[in-house]
Amino acid sequence: MGVIESRTFKSRTFKSGDSVVVTLPEILGIAADVDVTIQHDGTTFTIMPAPDPDEEKRKVEAFVAEMRALGPPLPRQPREPIEFPDRPGLY
């Protein structure tokens, strides 16, 4: 699915059993029988393809492998002590 520039589309809801259904224009590239996540905020609804658990697991495993490939962290480097100037009247 490619990225589509921001546009406004019109559709109409209809009743199907106990649900209200909205049709999505084909140009949006969402195929039939795709799981989606619907986010509701006030009067705004955001519809997104639901994440694929297998793909998400693969991404996390790849990230963990990359982090392990970096090896252990370097030892801490000692810092010079901070010297606070004597400022009479401030304390």
C-alpha cells in the first residue's frame, strides 16, 4: 500500500445486522478482509491496518539482535570533580 496525499473522501454509512458500516474508496488501497484498528477521539475516527503480530515480533527480534551485535557498553570514564565557586550571599 503506497502513501496517498491528504485528501477528503465522501462515503455513507449503512446498517448491517447490529453494526453500522462505512465503505472505503478503493483508491485508499485497503483490501477486503484486512484487520484494521479504529481509533476514536471526539468526532474523529482514524482507521489503520492492524499490526501483524508476526511482523512485529520479527522487528523486535531484529532490533535485539542488532543491540547484541554492538557488544557490551564501554566502561564509564571518570569525570573531573565539579568545583563550585564561593559566592557569598547566595547561601
